[in-house]
Amino acid sequence: MALQKQPKTVLVADDSSVIRTLMQHLLKKLGYRAITAENGTSCIRTLEEEPVDVLLLDLNMPEKDGMEVLSWVREQGMTLPVIIITALEDVSQAVQCMKMGAYEYLTKPVENERLEIILRNALSESCLKEKVAVLEKELIAKDLFREIRGNSPALRRSIDQAMQVMETDMNVLLNGESGTGKELFAKAIHHGSRRKGGPFVTINCAAISSELAESLLFGHTKGAFTGATADHAGYFEQADGGTIFLDEIGDMSLDIQAKVLRALQEKKIRRVGEKKERAVDFRLVSATHRDFSQSITDKSFRADLYYRLEEYPLYIPPLRERQEDIIPLAEHFLQEFCKANGLDTPVIAPEALLSLQSHPWPGNVRELQNIIRRAVLTAGEGRIASFMPQGSQQKSTPQPSSLPISVPAETTPTSAPVKPERGTENQAILKDIELQAIVDTYRECGGNQSRTAELLGISRSTLIRKMKRHGLTRSVSIAPADRKSD
């Protein structure tokens, strides 16, 4: 059963109760939902509290007049059409209203048919503008996040959240495992912000020793310590007017945490060996793979700094939660590596694709990229035949095109893989690939389930579960003479 379309909401702001009542009846007859406001203050309050599609606005109202309301609407960045309806026909006033963004200027009394046409046109134009805005946003996101490949729901959510915060100056804390692309997100946030013309300064906190951290972050003066032969601007000062990205901030010492907290609070820094403070204008984006709740509990990380950092927390999903992205990413890395090195591009066989899907990817996108690069170099006859998990017991020598995945076969993901959305093209493709790989390998092994599971890089119980899901039986297209027992 089709869902019924919700009627558009029209707000009638007029100090005349008669006008409000007449308008309500007319709008209801035309299929709109009508709400009213008796003065400018009430009108603004209604606009703040509920969504409105069109505003019919009288100019002469108590408390706040229509011009003040119109000005407020535009200051808030609202895009709803505002139709001025007033008793006075004043050309100069009409021109002023149109300059302020009013959609139309009408004088009372208004013909019902004309109002109906204007409302319909205003809503159509507003709908078109919304669609254009959505497309523009998608194009901007595609450009800013072009280095972050994938179209899974989990990744799209993270990109949408980054788009929401990038134009503000809020501090962003990126949470995610190593290899998920936190620095790429930080760069995208910077290049999509008002600070994109300023510097983007990256610091890996895990790579800075405690002894050098203060000098590197905040700078030093000549002679401040042995070896300080010249004045030096620290990373915070270098990021003035732009964005500073503190990667792996959870590895920062408590002493430096206190100084970073003060820089965040005061937006001032003091070089080592200098008495005066310097004002700096920066936006902070930080990242960690650590569990801050544990770090705060064991007092290895300051709670007050954490709350400053996570003004806007942003979760970057691991690859195992982006299962739909694995094969497109693998194919991208394959093409990229072969093109950059002048190599022929091998074909990834179905059983190899199945192994890629089954792997938990503890090293995430970075691990996948490395695996594909090694696979290209070991591929035989232009074919990446299989990915054999390290630790699997093979009765025969691996083929040159086989590639050990870098973790034991017993490794399992810490959370269940995200299932592709029902009905998507990727789901159908992956299902066909998996089915074909199982059937081909099962035939090759003469119906031996243990051997089939071993070659596919999965457990025997997983193979049985997958066979049941695909409706396969143990006797699937295997000649009796070739069949072997388990």
C-alpha cells in the first residue's frame, strides 16, 4: 500500500483574526496544512519550533512587523518562500521586500485563484532549489572525499557527518582503527572549511618524544636549550589561520596534554625560552584508535582535554563494517598499482574475491592495498587465483599465484560484517561470485568439504552454512567416480 503524501505546511502571519480564519479555510480546501500567528514574535517562534514550507506574511503587525520577520528569516539562512500580503500598495516597499528575498508581494484582497497559482509555483521552485542544493552537496562531497573510496552505508554516514561539521570551527575527534583513513578525513574537513586557504599541519603524536614535544608543538627561541641555534615556530604557530591535525593524540604525555589544553582554551601559545604569549588562530582536528574511556579511568589521559577535543566526535568505520566496499577497493588498488608500475593487470579469480570478503581485515584499507600489490607481483598467467590464509594446512604446494594473507586463518572480526543493503547491485554481484567460487572449488576437490574449505580460506562449518544458504547439496554436479569422502 502506497504511503499517503503529507500536505505542505503554510504559516499565515496576520494580526487580523478574520484574515487568519479565511486563509485557513481556503488553504485547507486547496490541500494544505495551515497554521497561524497573530504577530511577528509569534511567527518567529513558530518558525523556530516546527518546519514550514511557505510563509504568508502581513507587513503591519504588532511586536515585530513583517519587515523584521523577513529580515530574521534571511539572517537564519532559511530558504522557504515568503509571500508578502499587505493592505498598503507601496511600490518602494515592495521593491525593498523583493530585495530582501520575498518571493512575491500581494495587496489585499487577494484573488483565491491567483493565490493558488502563486503557492503552487513557489513550492515547485522551492522543491527544485532543494534538489539542486542536494546535488551540489553531493558534488562537493565527491570532490572533497575523492581519495576515500567506497559507497557503503557505514562510510556514507561518516562522510555526511563530516560535511555537517566542516564549515564550522568545532574541534573534531576522529575515532577509528589504524588504516581506516582518518588523515584523509581530516584533510577533507580542512579543504571543505572556511580555513581551506590556510595551512594544514599534520603531527603524529606517537612519533614525538616527550623531550621534544613542547619545542615541536609550541616552538622555541634561540638559545632556549642546547642546539637551539635559531628561533623556531612550532606546529601550532605554523597552523595559524588553518587547521592542525594531531594524529594518535592518545599517545601524548600528560605534561604536554596540559599545555595543549591551555592552547585550546586560550588560543595562545608560548615558545620555549620566551616570556610573552602569542595569539594563534587554528582549528583542531585530532584522531585516535584508543579507547579514551579506559585511558581516562587509568588517568593516562586528561578528561578535561578529552571533552575539548570531542566537540564533534566522528567515527570512521573499519573495513569489516564496509563489506560492500572491499571488492571495488581491491579493483581500484589493482588498477592503480599496475598503471603506476607499467604492469599488465591480472584478473582476480572468484575464489580470491571470496577470500577477500571473508577476511576480517585487522589492518583495514591499508592492509587491503598491500595485499593487492603483493598479489600482482606473484600472479601467475595473468590471474590472481586465490588468497590462502596464513596457517592453513595445504597438502600440495601453493601455486605461484596464491598469496598468504598476513594473519592466521583463525582470526575472526571483532564485530559482524555489515550486510549489503537488500536489492543493491553489489549484493547480487557478490552473491554470484561467492556461489560460483564454491561450486568451482567443490568440483575441483571432488566433493571433499574439508579440502574445499581449506582452499577457499574458510572453516568447514562456514562452508556448510554458505552451501545451505545457496541451496547447494553435497552431490552438486560431481561425477560419482570423482567423489571423495571427508
